[in-house]
Amino acid sequence: MKNSYLVILLFLAMVFGAILTYAGIEILAEDEVKQDDTAKEPIVTTDEEKKALLEATLGKNEFSKIQQAYTIIQENYLEDVDQQQLIEGAIQGMLNSLDDPHSVYMDLETVEQFNDSIESSFEGIGAEVNMEEGVVTIVAPIKGSPAEEAGLKPKDQILSVDGESLEGLDLYEAVAKIRGEKGSVVDLEIRRPGVSETMIVEVVRDDIPLETIYSSTKTVDGKKTGVIQITSFSQDTAADFNKALQELEADNIEGLIIDVRGNPGGLFTSVEEILENFIPEDQPYVLIEQKNGEKIRYFSGTKEKKDYPIAVLTNNGSASASEILAAAMKEAGYDVIGEQSYGKGTVQKTIPMNDGSNIKITIYKWLTPSGEWIDEKGVAPTVEAKQPDFFYTTPINVEEPLKYNMAEDQISNAQIMLQGIGYKTGRTDGYFSKETEEAVKAFQQENGLTVTGEIDKLTAEKLQQQVLEAARDEENDLQMKKALEILY
């Protein structure tokens, strides 16, 4: 009887989770869909009533099969089985069967980590990750984070952590291994698209504060332009954005650039509030497609557009809520400048279960105002602009020094880095020529390193450091320059 009761509780939790999911959709759409306050859920009190409700929902045969599997495992498996492990495994199995990397089960420890990443700050490497085809994949490193410092990029795949493979783990189990105490070092095995060999990237964990809004002004050709960078969409992002926008307008800006490059997304409500500033009331800023195919349009209360030009900056690390913003602005007639965005066209809702654990589940698609679904495609810019080649290089892994007459991908990578910071290698095809050797010697000489003409570990680390510094130099930000050039 005890085993039956545990199974009943497990699936009642799933049934009520489904009810809450539906209610969540209605609440999000309350402006368009009226609630029926007279609708009531059946009240169940006894075990028999619970079982009857469950069987009515699942069908008696299906419920019996699940109960039978639970009993077979408990009574026949070679070793003792933890009941909680079986229950959580059943939940995880159901979610895995959806074949949706964004629908996941979060136990109590994972819930705490998830809440940290939304609400305040946390310790770790500072990168938003996703599960793509069973592999932990970086959506974007957070601005100023250890992940960014180490040169991690969107679409990088994390294969192992400190030599321990992540294969077979769910997303949040993998994240638990990647995160850690401030000051601790983690070695990540990275596979990067377009690079033939994997690399080991050493990252020093740190506190990751979730400041999400950075504002500044730039004056070009006598025009004062406001720039607001949004690094993610968290609880306070919209309020901070609106405050920054008011301050810039009080400073008499003549144009605005909204920068969501490397922004992995976040809270749907946050991007909604920001779009209220710019999208006029006669056109939707997003469409939501529900499970039944019904589409709901969301409108702002804004009477008219701003009286100054606005552009949005994107790259392939701009995902989810960032893409909602970019698509809405693009279809409202504003320029989107940079590169194709990431391509995540679904929205998830986190639903609490009775014991404090959560199910994070996809509840609908979001579509652009014209009805396009950008999932796995992204939002195309109206004006394409790429960064200098050295922005796209990878960290150099040096086991044995790279030297004259060698040829491999890492040498090509180093040649692009050297050229990007002003050293003439003569070629970037991966052959370590005499001219490349002279460039390495010049770099070593100017940076106080032993002059050998070979790229050893110390030379590689110094080169990577200078490339990161060059990437932060506004003079090298060709995408921002293009946005300022065409804004007016």
C-alpha cells in the first residue's frame, strides 16, 4: 500500500503541475482572455479519491503499468533502491521524453541555484548554458565574467569538467559541476564549431554580480548618442533600463543604441516592459502561440514612437528575450545591426511542486509581430556587421611549443591573434613560417618574455590576454561604429 501511495502522490503532483501550467498561460494572457472565476477543481481528500482522480486523468491501464514498474523495481532490483530517487527519476524520465532541452526537472539544490541566477549574484564562471542535442552548450558569457575573460564564446560545447565527462547528465547536474567557490580553478574541455580539436580552457571562478544595465553616451559628428547595454533580462532590468533611458533623455541625446550582444535572455516580463517604451499601440510587439494553435498578440500603451532614431545591436550570443526585443524593434522599422542571433523561440514557465522542487517547462512559442517563428534560425540583422577576425579566435592550448615549420589550426589561430594586435605574420593559414617566427620574437621582446620565436604556454597566455584587452577597446568595435555611422 505504501508503494502505491507514493506513486499516487508522484502522479498527482504531475497532474496538478499540468493544471498550473495551463493557468499560467491564462494569467500571462489576461488582457486578451477573460478568466472564468466560477470554474473549480474537484476537491479530493482520501487516498481512494486521489487514485480515482489520477486514473480518470491517466486512464486505469496506464496508471497500473506505472505502478507495476515501480513495484517490480522495488521488489526485484539487486540492490536497495531509494524511493525518492525512483520518484525523481520518473519525473526526469517524463521530461526527457519530451525531447525539449528547455523542459527540465530541478531538485531543491538546483532550484536554489536557479533562483540565485535570476535574483542577485552567485559564484561560478559566469556563462549562460543550454542543452543542445545532449551537449552542454554556451549561449553567451556574462559581461566581465571569468568565462568572458577566458575567451569562451557562444556555441562552445562543454564536454568535461576537470576531466570528468558531462555525458549523460542533465543540464542542471552539469551546471552544478561547472559552478564552484570563488577563487577555485576549473578546467573545461571545449569543442568549438569550426575547430578540429578540442581545447582545455582554464577558468578561475568568481562572484558573478547580476548588474544588467550599463549606459553611456558617445558623440559622433556632433551628435550625442545614448548607449544602453542589456547583459540579461533579470528582475530589476526593466526598472534599471527605464531609469537609464530617462537620464539619457534628460541629457538631450539625439539617438539611442540598445546593445543586446551576448545577452542570453531571461525574464519575459522584463523585455515586455522595455518594449513598452518604443513600440506604438497600433502594432503588436510579440505573438504568443499556445498549445492549441491560438495566437495572442501583445500590445503596448505607447501612443507614438520616440522622436529620435534608435538601433539595436545583436550577435550570435543574443538569445531568447534579446531576440524578442530585436524582432519587435526590427519589424517596427528600427535597424538591427550586427550578426544573426541565437535562435530560441520558446518560453518556459517554472512551476513549483509540493516539496519545493520545480519543473521548468516550455509552455508556448513566441513569434515575431508578423508571425515568424525564429527557433533555430535567429533574427537576421537589417545591416550585417562583423567584428575584426581576432574577435573570433580561440584560446591556444600548448602542450608542446609551437615553432618554425609546424602546421596546424592552433598556429593559424595565433597568427590571426598576432595580426589583430599589430604584428605581421605574413600569413594566417597555420604554417609557422620564418615571418611568423619573427612576429613571435617581436611580441616576446615587447612583453618581457624570453625571446625564442616559439609559442610556449607563457607566450600563449600573454597573447590571449592582449587579445582580450584589444577586444574591449572601443576603437576595435566595428559593430558599434557601424551602428553610430548609420543611426542618423
